[in-house]
Amino acid sequence: MTNTKAIAGAVGGAAAAAVAGTAYYRRFMARRQVAADVLNSTLPVHSKWWRERFAQQGALSYVALGDSAAQGIGASAPSRSYVGRIGQHIKRTTRSTVGVKNLAVSGSTTRLCKINQVPRLADLTPDIVTVAIGSNDVGEFNAAKFEKNIRTIYGALPPHAIVADLPFMLLPDLEKKVAVANEIVRRVAGELGLTVAPLYATTRRQGYIGTYRNTAKDLFHPNDKGYTVWASAFFPAIDARLARIAAERAAADVTASRRVTSVASAVADRAHGAAIARSDDDVTATS
């Protein structure tokens, strides 16, 4: 009898715990959905913010392709997205003006990026290009289609473009897909000679707790701290690109200076020759 009561009590306790756990999970998912709805309401706000700045020019031009992360969803302001932080980094590093053109569209997959963003890039001649795309492919991941789209996107980029692999996604089932996607990203980028920003390794180093703290309340997009981490994954490649630009422009300035000097010298020689000719004519006329 005692054993029966003990067993009944244990079963009852387990059942109560299960009910409590289910209730907590439902509340958690409800709060997550509310947070997601709040962030979704910021989509047009962020998009408008970037559109208003699209025509701004600078001594350097930076173009970004991507999805809602490039738009900065989850950040307290669009300027605190990783794209905004990269633009600020370029400005601080070069001490010059920067025109940022953000082609990213929230919700973009590699397929949508290929269709909607890549054609717009063809009309631009940016000094710096970054691409971070693919996170929205992971839910219904198809490796063959993903690689086909990535090849098209990367094939349309200038050789100096910087592409990022996919970030750390916490959940084991997602991580398996991310591993396959990142192998494709790195392999295709390597074949085309593109630089890969190590977004996965950079975010993975934050660990599970750090990644959770760096994520917005919808548990998908980064928050301000998360975007700081994202931007840091790009900075070494951005700095290398800026150094290359500086070297190329310095060489162009030297070449232009030499060309001006050469033209000036030629003009002076012609003027001197003409003066001598006039002098000879004057002597002949006097004689």
C-alpha cells in the first residue's frame, strides 16, 4: 500500500512537472512571438532609413548585400547594424567620407538575393562590398539549390568583395545545416578568389551563453552587442581592403603626377623650341 502511494505520488509529481513545463514553454513561445512581432514592425522603419541614405556620396563607396541582419533588425537603431558599424569603421580608419548603399532586403534567401539584389549591384562600382546571406535558407535547407544560388551571387561580385559564412545558431539541428552551408560558402569563395569573413568562428567563440545574450528577444536576430560581434568578423578583411585601396590610389597619384610633369616638360620644350625659332627668324630678318 505504501509503495502504491509512493508510486502514485511520484507519477502525480511528474505529471504536475510536465504540466508546469508545458505551461512555461507556451508562455516562453508566446513572449518570443510578441518580440518577433515587435521586430517585424521595425522592418519598414529600417528599410526607409537605408533608402534615405542610398544617394549619399563619399570619398569611398560601400555596398552591402544581405538580409534582415544587414538591415539591422534587432538593433536599437539601423546605424547599429553590422553594416552601419562597418561604415563607421571605414570612416574612422580612413578619416574620409563614406557613401553606404545597403541593397539588403529583410527575409532574403540566397535565391531572392540572386534575383533582387545582384542585378542592382551591376549598376554600381563600389570600393568595398560585403555579402552575408544564407541564414534564411537554413530552415528548409537544400544543399544543391543553396550552392547554385551562392555560385551565381559570388560570380557576380567584384574580386575584392568580402563574403561571410553563416553565424553560429545554437540549436544542434540547425548547426548541422550550417556546417554544410559554410562548407559550400568557403569552397565556392575559394574557387573564385573571394575573401571570407569568419562570421561563424567569431560568433561561435561567444559560447552558448554569450550568443544568447547577444541575441534579440525573438531569439533569431542579433541585438546591439551581437551586431558589434558580427562587425568585428569583417574588420580584418575590411582593413586589408582599405590598405589596398590606399596603395592603389597612391600609385595612381604618382602616375598622374609624373604624367603632368611629363606634359609640362613637353610643353616647356615646345615653347623653348618656338622661342629659339623666333630668335633665328629675327636674326635672319636683320641680316
